[in-house]
Amino acid sequence: MSLIVQKYGGTSVGSAERIRAVAEHVAQTRRDGHEVVVVVSAMGKTTDDLILLAEQISPNNPAREMDMLLTAGERISMALVSMALSAVGVESASFTGSQAGIITDTTHRRAKILEMRPDRIREALDDGLVPVVAGFQGVSIERDVTTLGRGGTDVTAVALAAALKADVCEIFTDVTGVFSADPRVVPKARQLDTVSFDEMLEIAATGGRVLMLRSVEFARRHNVPLHVRSSFTWEPGTWIVEEDPTMEEAIVSAITDDTSEAKITVSGVPDRPGVAATLFRELANNGINVDMIVQNTSLNNVTDISFTVAKTDLEAAMTACQKVQKDIGAAAVTSDDHIGRVTIVGAGMKSSPGVTALMFETLSDNGINIEMISTSSIRISCVLHADRVGDAVRHLHRAFGLDAE
Amino acid sequence: MSLIVQKYGGTSVGSAERIRAVAEHVAQTRRDGHEVVVVVSAMGKTTDDLILLAEQISPNNPAREMDMLLTAGERISMALVSMALSAVGVESASFTGSQAGIITDTTHRRAKILEMRPDRIREALDDGLVPVVAGFQGVSIERDVTTLGRGGTDVTAVALAAALKADVCEIFTDVTGVFSADPRVVPKARQLDTVSFDEMLEIAATGGRVLMLRSVEFARRHNVPLHVRSSFTWEPGTWIVEEDPTMEEAIVSAITDDTSEAKITVSGVPDRPGVAATLFRELANNGINVDMIVQNTSLNNVTDISFTVAKTDLEAAMTACQKVQKDIGAAAVTSDDHIGRVTIVGAGMKSSPGVTALMFETLSDNGINIEMISTSSIRISCVLHADRVGDAVRHLHRAFGLDAE
């Protein structure tokens, strides 16, 4: 008998019919002899609808009240899922984030979990019930309702799985698993049976849309095996587990792409200490997240610094750069919002020389120019012209032997 | 400076525009120098929509989960009202029933308040905030979310007003106050400035639709002055207060009507102890609420017992009567679902002989037959043929001098 935490996202509980299907699957999991804890998101577009309502009241609303408002969505779906379980003969009880003992800090809209006290969930399991827990929400140390930010329901599920020492946290979603590339870009993309936490972190960080970085980090830290699978097919999906040193690893597991960023280049910068610090402190002070940063080797004590930011932050970032341009003695600040990033990820890369060369050759052979390069031990990212991103992903997917037969 | 609890019903917060109007009125009340606690219902049809959703899952759902589901409605409206207050510069914070310290028993769907611990509401007031509290909901001694049943938001408002020792509990609704009769039945009905708790109890019990019996009882027990008024006109409405012995009282304050009941007559019943007990115990065991009961003086040790029940309970009540018919030795059980009740209510009735006579004469003069009569010290009810109810109310309204000029 295993203890399984099952997380169902918004599309998985998007209608009464879908909710009944979820209940049937939970019932089957119980008949197979397992204990189950269910974690749910709000139904379909509920959260968006609530945000629209709030915007009709005022464009700027207190974060505490936004949290109070948005958590109504999970409250609705968890009660309905619990009802559906009851209708198929599975005894259950729903619990809010607060009732489930998810204690957070006081940062409304993107609270961090400080402590898990899932006593009532344990009691419910001991009583033979299936606890149904509201995702995305907790209660702060000030006893106010908080939400965990984007991907928060996955975080709830992983945190509960860790606290309850569950055998697996199943993330049910509307795709069948993690793929070797985005199937909309690469028709020959293959579903992966297993990826390591490290690989999944890089995939999530560089454009993989299945899981948010934060929940993968949480799962890795607490070593909670994740199983990403579809609530439409109910077939096994992709396992995300700790790296097994005895296994031969794929050199490259996945190719990701991301066209949500823009590039800024600060050129003609004097190569002296403190310049980068001044620049990136100013960006940080304006709440701008910087992703890739590349600084060229200096020529004549003058260098260029390029970095990427979310396109939505481009204007604010340009303003910040222009503000410090004179202080740091830069010649010019330019930007390009027509770029994309292509990344290859693979744990086997560490011990396989030649991966970088093959990546660059593949791009070069296809006439694709590389504008920026950034690497980690299991990842290589290249910034390209946005128009060539699809081609690049497809060529690399074939070159690294990932194409499905 | 007064402390005012303001309750806003579903139509009062039925849209973003309505919510902004509520916020503006709260802001004005604050500018007038008062402390305000706001209690809100769910927006418009939200609760009905949630019930529909639940019915799509299953026709019979666990009461605990229904409560969890339905309380989402107030959570949404209270957050939006708090946002609207913030937008007009009034600092506020919303609180669930649980956060407001509304402790109930464990009877889901119609929980009773056991204790009020509004510490956080007091703290919020002391901090200069306007607390916005979810109506209709509490938390049970088992730490589960409960709802207080029909009219529950009024109960929340009155209970909070009592616990906080508020100067008045204002019930904002979609009518302008309590009327001398239903204006749809009597075009010349007048709005009442003041009614006593006792009168309001009788009005609520006999067909007045403005306030539920339960919240009036609660207000009377804790001596919380109520002020029923409109959130569309914002004009003063009707005050419901403790009877003032120094005041001259209207002999008749209001005429109410109710056509939601049916009449059952158990005839030819031996007039011996235990017969009525057997009959009404059987009805009670089937969860049937009996309203008026009339037993005729016996003739030859045989009597008739007539009583009224909600039309929706008629079939079950007939079954229950037929079950005990033989045991109690009754000759027949008959029913009539085409009846209506007309009631005159007035605290001055106690000291005014002739009221009963005038009522019966008025009905008789207009050819209206009385089928049943029931009285209390400040009320006389007559059961009539349903078709004559409107006429009866209009004639009585004129006869007792209530018609507006």
C-alpha cells in the first residue's frame, strides 16, 4: 500500500463531468489498495473570472483581499470533488489550506510556506477518508489567508507529499507528460519516461511549460518523486526522480525554447570593478528579474554586457539602464525584442565531450546565427533571432537523436 | 460616535457597481463619525449557481461539503467590498465567519451559533479599520465550516451587533422598510417608522418577508435595535426596537398574508388524552413543521383537529396522519391546499377590546368565510379560501385605518 498525493489542475476539474471522472479515478486508486490525498486547483477559468470581478471594482486592490477573493475558487472545486467522491462511495472531507496546516509568511499573492502541520490530513487518512485539499493557498503566521503565487497548487501538492512522506506526488494535467521538445514545435517530439530533478529544473527554467521551477525545486529538496500524467487518458506519464548514478544517462534529454524574453546590450562599458554591480542593482531595485547574462572579454579595457529580461519588463529595464548609463560610463544601451532562446538539457552532458560542438555545428550548418551563449553543467542555451527558433529546435532534436521513429 | 453594524444582502452587493455604492455609503457613515462593521451576503444569484453546480455532481451531497461550497459566495463578496472600500480610501479587512469568531454547533446547513468570539473584529476596529465579515457562516466546535441556514446573514449581523454592543444593526435590503401590508397586495400600504420586536416577530411569522423570524428573535433577546432600510435609496427605513411603555401604540400595525400553507383536518377524533400527542409526535418524527393548530370543542366526546403545514410538506403530512388514523380512532383525514392566512398584528391590541369583532365583521361584511381562527395577545390570524386573501387584506387594511392618504 502506497500513500499517493494526486494533484488535479484547473482543466482536470473544469466541469462537473471532469470532476466525476476525477472521483472515479481516485476510487480506482483506492480499490488498488492505496491511500490518496487529493489537491485541487480552481475550476477552469474561475480564477480569471474572479480577477476580472476585482478589476471591475478597482485597478489596484489590496493583496490581502485579492488572496481572500481568489481562494474562493479552490474552495468551490474541493467541495465539488469531495461531493463527487461521496457519490461514488468514497468517504472524503475537504480542507482549506488553513485547515490542512499550510503555514506561510505574510507575503500576500506569492507567500512562501514556512511550516507544514497537516495534522487534520493525517487524522482524516487514519479515519479512512480521502482528504481533498485546496491548492494554492495557506494561512499566514498573522492568521490571514494567503496564496502561493503561480504554480501554487503544485507547490501545495509537493509540500503535502513531503510532509506526509508520500510515496509519490502525481501531477495530473492536460498533457500526457514531459516531452523531449514542445510537440507544437517538433512533431517528432517523444514523451520521456523519466527525467532527473536536475534536468527538470533546467527544462522548467528554460521554457518547459509542464511544471513550474518552484515545485520541482521543492520536490528535489525533499526528494518527493513526481509523476506528471494526464487526467484525460489516465496513462502513465513522466517520472521525475533523483538521479540514479547506476543508470546510463541520455546525453541530451530535451530541447526547450522560449520566446518570452528580450535582450538588452549595454555596450562600450569600461572594464572596471563595480560596473556590473551598479547596473544590476538598479535593475533589481526596479523589481526586474534578469535571466541570461553574458559579458564579453574586454578589448582595450572596454566591454559589452548583454542580458535578457521578460518582454513585459523591457521598457522598465531600458529606463533603468539609461538611468545608470552615464554613471557607469557606457557608450550605448540597445535592445532587441525579436529574440528567442533554444536550450539543450541532459544530465549525461557532464561526461560527454563534444555536445557543445555538435550544438553549434548543427546551428551553423543550418545558417542560424548565435547571438548569446550561456551554459551550466547539464545545459547549453543559445539566443537566436526569434524567427529561427522553431528551425533550431527541430534540427537539434534530430541531431541529438531524439526524433521519434 | 456610534458603532453601527451594516448588513448588505445579495441584491445590495449584486454587481461591481452596487458594491461601489455600498463602499461609498460606508465611507459616508465613517465621515459622519461612526465606527462601522459590514456584514455581507453572497452576490445576487451566486449561492443558487453554486447549488446548481453541486446538483450537477450528485443529487445528494454531504452537508459538510455543501457548507464548504456555499461559503465561497460570501468570501467573494466580502473581498470585493473590502477592495471597494480601499478604492474610496477607507481602510478595511475582510474576515470569514471563522476568523470573526462565530462558533457554531456541528449541524451543517443550519448551524446554531454557540458562542461569539469577535476578538479580531474588535482589534480591527481598534486599529481604525472597517471589518467586512462574511455572513451566513461560522466554524463548528469540530473546526469545520458551517452555514447558518436561511436568513443566516441577518443572524450573523445581529449576533455581531450583540457581541460588540453595537448601537444599531442596519439591515440594508432591496425594500425601503417594513410595510403595513405587502404593497403588491395593498397599493395603499404605508411604510412603518417603528415596530416593536414583538410585532415584528408576529409579522415575520405570519408572512412578512423582510426579516426572518430567527434574526428578530435574536435581536429581541439581546435587545439590538434593528433598522431595516434600502441600499438603493439610502433613506431611513423602519426601526425595530423594544416596546416603549410610555408610547401610545397603534392598535393594529400591519396586516400580513401567507398562501404557502395547506390545511389538514382530522375529524371524528375521540376526545381523550393522548390523541393530539400521538398525532403531532408522528408529524414531528417525520420532520414536518406544524403551524396553526385549532381543535374544536368536542360534541358527544368527538372532536375535529385542524392544522396547517407548508404545502411542500402536505403529502408527507397526509401520509403521517393516515398512519395514525386507526390508532387514534379518527373518522377521516382530509386536506385543502387552496387556503390562505390573513393576520392582523398590533401591540396595542392587548388593551383594545373590539379588535377581534372588527376583524370578523369586516370579513363577514365582504362575504369572506373564516375557516380557522388562531390568536395571540398581539395577533389574530384567520384561514380563508385562497382566492379571497387579497380582498381580505385590502378590506382589513382600510378598516383598521392603515390606508395611506
